[in-house]
Amino acid sequence: MIRMTSLLKYILFIGFLSVGVWAQSPLADDSSNCPQISQIQEILRQAVQIGVPLFNNGYAKECFFVYEGTIYKVLYVFEMCPGIKEVLNQGIFNANGKKDDKARAWALRNAMDQALRLKAETK
């Protein structure tokens, strides 16, 4: 059974995305690099840390919501990062084509994992 602390972490995490990151949001420019890559990756790592226990305890739908909310927030706040944007948008597209919550959660997790590997190429 999942502990309430995991759900509390999820709620606090969403609050972090809404307040903490927004205050640091950069202005968009037309450069192809992404100076905020480390900040984006930390957000994605935190979402994975919250989503994995949810998924493993049978809460695939809640895991999907954590991943989806995180991805949309990253896409909205860090719109100047085209490589990350492309990978995460593809993940959303792939997830929408899946029939169940487990497959949708995995589609978004795969996209986040790809975004985490972009660091060397993007910097």
C-alpha cells in the first residue's frame, strides 16, 4: 500500500512547479541551446522519484498524472528549449495513443528519460 507521504510529496512537488520554478522562468529566445537544462533535468528526476513508487504500488493513473503535469509545466515554463520540447511533445503524443494508464505512464517516462539524456547534446 502506498504511503500518504508519497501523495504528500506529489502535492508539494506540483506546488514547487507552480511557484518555485515559475519565479525563475527565463524569457524565450531563438537560440538552439538550453541554458536551463540542469534545472529541467532536476524537475524531471523529481517527477520520476514520485512517479515510480506510485506506479509500482498499482497507481499507474496517478503516476501518469504526475508525469503529464510535469511535462506540461516544463513545456510551458521552459519554452526556449527546442530539443527538450520536441522529445516531451512526442511523449505526450505517444501517450495519447495508448489504451491504458500503464502504457500512458510508460510513454511519458520514456520521453522524460530521453530528455534526461539530451544534456550532453544540448549544452
